Amino acid sequence: MNETKEKWRTLIEKIPIGVLLVDCNRKIRDLNKSAVDMIGREKAEILGKVCHEFVCPMAQNDCPVYDHGKTLDRAEAVLLSKDRGEVAIEKTVTTIVVDGEEMLLEMFSDITRRKAAEESLRESEERFRAIFETAQDSIFIKDRSFRYTQANPAMEKLFGAPVSELLGRTDDELFGETAGAHIRDVDSRVLGGEIIDETDTKPMDGVLRTFHTIKVPIRDSSGEIVGLCGIARDITRQKELERKLQISFDKLMNSYGALAIPVIQAHDGVLVIPIVGVLDDMRINKLTETMLHKIADMRSLVAILDLTAVRSIDSDVAHRLLETVAASRLLGTECILTGIGPEVAAATVRLGMDEMNIVTRGSLQEGLAYAIRRVGGGNRAPGGLRR
């Protein structure tokens, strides 16, 4: 008998849960090492004390076994630790007979981490539910058979039907077979582990609607994919505005290209290219292309670039302008710059225009007078410029 008790004592001491032996007066008659460690006091300080000083402090005279006649009780409770204060525990209580005396056997384990995880999960679910219910975008969940299992109020509004009428349905039923086949192909990839981000147009009540949709796989605790979650934003109006904007922009660019670089033959052998407004990368490209083609086609001897209406110019464009002047020279044409303002002058001088022997005049009239003299008035010499 003593050997059996010793084996029982060794077993109780080694198990990683707290064990108390409580008599009918609620006093602790014995406890194991795990219980001592959890309470955080010396064993001698605990023995003989009423159990409610350490376990279930608010349940005095409310014992489920002694006061309510239960033979077994399992519940969450509180343990008072010297170092940690109140500790959440899960406790099981039953009656046993020790040396002819009925006693309570209380077994308990620390569930602090589990409670913290449960609280974190609860908060996470509350945040998800808040987002799910209030989001303006459609949020939905499907199972592996491609059927909707959850849908938020935004999706109700989109389809004009209660969630109860959407759940259990497939995309073939909601969007038609053609769109449904594409959606099913995409969903199959998600259920294979991919994350899909796409923009797609599909019919709804006979009207084409465009959606930006993100879909991700849903996994269970073992890592198996059990479904998918999607968020879809209706961008039909945005796409229509973008289309109209692009049409307007294309029209503007076409008009801009047609009117940006007028080339005027002011005199036999003399071209005038008046530049109006901002001279940017697009316009300098157009200027170079148009001017060189006109020089070659008309075999012009002098080209006047009138910059009177150009208020400013950046260094890159100024550099391109000087390259255009140099290219004109290679075609046998002299360039004259007229109407240069202070900012344009500063930009070109920094690039060394003053060292390129480029002819400049203060106004277009002065430039024309110079050009006409260079080509010999109305009598153009066969060999080119008049010397």
C-alpha cells in the first residue's frame, strides 16, 4: 500500500499541471510542485490555508461540488499568483477518498497564452467583420466548388439582391456562362495557390461593368487551401472617364501637332519658323523634324527661328535647339535666331551659343531684312548665299 502511494505521489509531482487536495473544510491538505510554482509561494505557506485564498477567490461558499452537489466540474477560473497576480486557469474538480476521508481533487493548468490568443483572434475577427460590413468594395468568400459562401452588404447593393439569394450560387448564374468561364479559370489558379490581381469587364443586367479584383487563397490550420477570398471594386465610371480623357488628350495632341510648328516661306530661299508658347521636349522634336524636312524640300538658304513668344526654355531643350541649328548648317542653311528674351538668352549662353557664331537679331523684322540681304534681295545667286 505504501509503495502504491509513493508511486502515486511521484506521478503527481511530475505532471505539468497543478494539483490540490482539499478537505471538507476547504483547507489545502496537499499540493504538487506545479501548483507550488504557479502560486509562487513556499509549500509550507500554502498547506492548511483555505483554497479560496489561492484558487477561485470570488467563489467562497459557491463550490460546485461541496455547495451544489456536483460530482465533477470543469470550468475556467482564476488563480492568485504571488508574482503574476490573477492568472487564468482551466480547472477540473472531482471527489476522491483518501484514507477513508472524502476530499476534493482540483487539477488546473495555466491558460494565459490560450486566452491571449483567443482575445487576439476575437479582436481580429471583429476588425474583419467591421471591414466586411462597412467596406464600399464587394468582399466575398467562395468554397472549392466555386460557390459563394459569404458576401458583404456592398455586394448586396451591387446585385440589388439580399445576401441570402447570392450564397450558394456560382458566377455562371450571376454573370452568364462566358464571363463565368473566365472567372472560374481565374478562381482555379487562386485555389492552386496564386494571388490574382486583375481588371476585367463582365455583363450585369445587360450592362458591361468593369471591376478591379484581388483574390487570395484561404487556408485552414493545416495549410490546406479550402477556398478563396476576393475584393472587387467597380471602376466602370473611372474607366469611362479615363477613356474620355484619352480621347480629349489625343484630340489636343493632334491639334497641337498640326499647329505647333508653322513654317512660312517669307522670301525666295528664306523660311520663317515662329515658335509660340512653351518650347518643350515634344515641340523641339517636332521643330527639328519639320524644319529640316522643309529646308531639304525647299532648298532654303536661310531659316529664321523666331523666339519672340517663347518666355522660358530649360537647358535640355536649349541644347536640342543648338543641335537643330548645327544640323541646318550641314544642309547648307544658315539659321538666324530672332526675338530672344533674357531667360532664353541666359540658357543658350550657358551652353556656349556665343561661341557658335550664330546670327541673332532683336526682332523678326530685323532678321528678315538680314536674311533677304544674305540671299541677294530678289536676285538669288545660283551657288547659294550672296557674299
